[in-house]
Amino acid sequence: METKGFFTLGKRKDHCWLITPDVKPFFTMGLNHIDPASLRYPENIHIWKQKYCGSTVRWIKESVVPNLKDWGFNTVGWVQEVTVKKWQHSRPFTNDEYQALGIPYCHLLPFIESHQWETHTVHYDFRSEDWKEWCDYVVRSHCAELADDRNLIGYFYSDCPCWIHERPHNAWRGPMFGPERLKSDAGRRELSALAEIYYRTTLDAIRRYDKHHLILGDRYEANAPIGMEVLQAAQSYVDVFSFQDFRDPVTHLDEWYQKTGKPVLLADAAGLNYRSQSFYKPNNGKWYADTLAALHKNPGCIGFHLWGG
């Protein structure tokens, strides 16, 4: 990995940090799911047309960036949003749209669609030649334009992949690896080998086109079974372990840092009252402030990206 002039990782006083291209320690405070979809509904599209002339670039420059800075964020955590519940994500920003930001950001590479909330997609065969070709296609499509961007922190992979867990709406396909098989040594070795192929293939594809940026990896669901075999396989192929956690992120991220010794990122979390009948459920500001302060004390934590869905 060639790091000069790009984000990398380092330590200051025994604390892990992102290191900026200007060689300064950086704790990423991001907002996720930044998407203009709400401005394109019939009741709002006049704003989209009149105020922003139908231009995503103009919306980013005139609304997104000023608001993020006013609210105290220093990063765009991840831009994509769920289009319809249990369907796919919206498209990512284009290179031109990222350039309009002018601030650090992360980008997700859609190698797999095994999200725990997604209903429709079958699992990939990581041992197949088709999988290798697909990874190369994804990287060509995404990284070719982003490879030299100093504002890009790094690449995520899947959002909450179902390595060894499932949810009721996708039980038809099951997890990528049946958890009952982990009761035997042979099964644990098989999961390790499968995960090693996955992480090695994805990294090899990225490094053919981008030798600079950090690998932030899968955004694991911290409140579902993950499997140490998966993280151990990923250890040599990712720079950071990233987690989603809407329950107890401070405790869980400390546990994962202690277990792995690798920098950790709270990639998606929020303090919400899910039982509220209100259509809009505001984030709890005190929860955010307390969580952010506690994560700063975790010597392995490099940032917190707030769920903005």
C-alpha cells in the first residue's frame, strides 16, 4: 500500500488515529445516508428544481457541505440510502459529486448484497471464477475514478453481511455459512477458508486499481453473531474493523478492539426511540454526545459515523 499523500493509520500517545494526507491525527465524525431522494417527492420537487436546478452537485455545495460543517461533522460517512425497505441501496455519489464535497468521505464497494435487511439476493460462490470476475468489475467501475482522490478515506464492503446469521425476511436463503457447522473443528476451518478467499479476492482486486486507500471492510452488525473465524481471516486483508451498533456501541467496540488489536470504527449508530409512533424519529443529542465522548477514550477507536437515514 502506497500511503504518501493519502489517509493512513497511526498512533499518538498510544491512541489509534486516522492520519490525514497532511500528516495530522484525525478522528472521523461522519453522517451517513446522505441522499436527495426526499427532495424528489411530488410535494418537494419544486424545491429541487427551483432552488438547486435539479443538480445534485449544486445541492451538495449549497446544502450538504455547509450543513455538515455547521453541525460539527468532518466526514461524509456513507452516502447511500435504502430505496424501498428490504430492497437495494440507492446509487453512490459519482466522482464529480464527491469532488463537490471537498471534505473527507468513505465509499462502499458492492461486492455482495448480503445485508441483514435485504430480502431478495442470493449468495455468491466465493470459490468460483465468476466471483473473481465480479470483484474485478466492481473495482473497475468504482475505484478507477477514485484511486487518486486525497479526500477518500477508504472503502467499505457490505453493510451488515449475514456471515453466520439471518433475519426472518431472508431466512429462505439462510446465512452465508450455517452456524451449526461451527460446532465442529472441520466446520470452523471451512468458514476460515471461505472468509479468507473472500477477503483476499476483494483486496487483490482493489490493489490492481488503487494502491493508496484504506480498507474499512464489512460493516459488521455488532448485535448479531459474527464469528471470530471471519475476523481472523479478515485480519490480514483489512486495515480497520467496522461495526454497526444501535444498542451498546461503547462496550462492544472496546471488546472488539481488545479481541483483535486492530483499529475499530463505529460505522453506523444512532440513539432513537424505535417505539415512537412518530414518522420522524429524531436522534437523541445527549446520547450522541455521551457516546462520542466515550469512544474518544477508547484507544482503538478512530471514529463514529451517525446514522442519518
